[in-house]
Amino acid sequence: QKPRGHEAQTKTMSELRKSKVQLAEAKELLKTTPQPAAPVAETRYRKLSPQVAFSKATNVFSARFSRDGKFVAAAKEDGTTSVFLVKTGDIVFDLAPVVWSGPMPVTTIRWKPETAGSSLKHVLLAGGADGILRHWHVPSMKVIHSITETDNQIFCSDFRPDGEKFATAGKDSNVRVYDEATKEQDTIFRGGNGAGHTSRIFSLKWHPVNPNVIVTGGWDNTVQLWDVRASRSMRHIFGPHICGDAVDISPDGDTLLTGSWRPRDAIQMWNFGNSELMETIDWKSPASTDPCLIYAVQFNASGQYFCAAGSGANEARVFHTATKRVMGEMSGYNKGLFSVDFDKNSNQLVVAGNDPMELFDLVL
């Protein structure tokens, strides 16, 4: 009588021979059966390398090139605004106002347009969470005028292209328009009246072609289009959730670009004439599993490209406006990005946020 172990061994060898036959048959079948293509590796976008890193420009809420492109200013959380020389990255001017109750963040800066009749050059408008709007003469580092918006925190501002007017908006959901020559308030568009914003406003842009139109966006999921000759918003777009400087208008005035702080439908383009949605641009990130929640968008001077940046994935990207193709990516940041700005005279771009501000020389 054969032991049980021998029976088990015989059975195992028989099963093994059977398996080898099945494997051989399967290999033959594979030679004649079409197989699905192997999954294509996710495309990694061309990563752009910074030309200049501004190590002393951290926790920046707003960054802007000067009109001549020689300087870049950074509005910071500590209540100061630093102005850097673009070529070297060195600080050349530090704008620090005298404060008595502790520093409040500078949240928005804009360089005044310089016209032929301008008596002062390099004037910077800076607004902050303290509700104070300051005109700085940068070379002398002196405040030449200040305006206090009582019970407000200023989050955004912009000059009319000719520099004769400027506007602000912020926490109180109102839009104020000022005369640059007199520094007096011309108009105030009040929110919460059924034809305006009902919450904080974080982005404001003067139309590049029509001097009577201002566009604003904020927490209430609306973008409002204002006519400064009227007393209320002339129309609005419902949808974009604006939490930073994330509304822009193409140089020809025909396209409105919005960036929303949300995981889906973050970047959208709208027809300025009829407010209809033209396109939603997906942000799929090979560098991060997190979505990018947009804080800032901006067209370049020609409108051929635009940049978007935000938190979550902590990235910035440059897109081709017509094709929506990603032309370059700026990633590897530890924290969110709050501001982007194209130099109007070159292909340079600054990206700023909690990490040190960086300058990129775009070769696209």
C-alpha cells in the first residue's frame, strides 16, 4: 500500500503538468488575440526654472512690476512693501508706514500709470487690511497721500488705464471710485442692494478699452460689471468663487478670465459682451494629487498667454490662450501662491505667495 504522502505528491505533479499545458496554450492564444494598449504615462508639463529668487519676499499677497520693468514690488503680510531690482533681486526700497496698533497686511498694490504730464515717477498705490490706502513715492520712500476707508479692509485696487481714476474694494462689499488729482471719492457702489456684491470683494479690474467699466469678483460667487456713470451693477455673472486677484480682462476687452478657489471648474473664460461661458479649463496635475484652488489669474500684455496660480497643489501654470495648452509649469512650492504678474515690456513673470517670490524669463 502506497503511503498518503505519495498519493499527494503524485496528485501535485499531475496538476503541475496540467498547469504547464494550460500556460502553453494561453501563450499561443495571446499571439493571435489583440491586447489592450498599455496605459500611457501621464504627461508631465515642462517645468520652468526661476531666473531670480527673492529670498526676502515671503508671505506676499500682491506682486507687481513697475511700468518700466526695472522694479518689482511685493506687498507683504508684515505690513511692509519691498521694492526689488529685477536684475539682481536686491531690495532697493523698503516702504514701511508708521503704525500705532501693530502692522496689518498690505493686500493690494498698483503702480500709477505714467503719462506725459506726470510730475512724479514711480508712484505706488498700496491698500491694506487696516483700511488705509497710501500713495507712495517709491524713490523717496515717502507717503505723499493717504485715505482711510472707515470700517473696511481693502483687498483689491486698480487704476484706470489713463491714471486719472482709481478704485478700491474689500471687506464691506462696496466699490469706491476716486479722482487721482484730488484724491476725493467720486462714486461708491454699495453692495447688498440686489444689484451688487453681498460679501467680500477680492478682485477688481478696470476695463482696458472702455474707461467707464469696472469688473469685480468675490466670495458671493458673482462677478459684477459696473458702469461708473450709473449707480449700480449693470449685469453680473453667477458662478466664479473669487478669493484672490483672480479676475482679468484680455487686452482687446473681449474676454473675461476668472479663477475660482475650488477643485472643479476653477479656470473659466467668458464672453465679455454677453457674459456667456466660453470655456472651462481643467487643471490635472501630474506633479500633485491635489487640485489647484486658484488665487490669481492674469493675461500677458499681448493676450497670447495667461497665467494661473493657487493653493492645494501649490502650482502656477502658463497657458496658451487660443489652444488652452499648458506651456510651462511652476511647481514644488511648499505653500500657496497668491499673486502673478507679467512684465508689460518683456516675457518676464513673477509668482509670489508664502514661499519666496520668483521671477521667470519665459521662452515659450
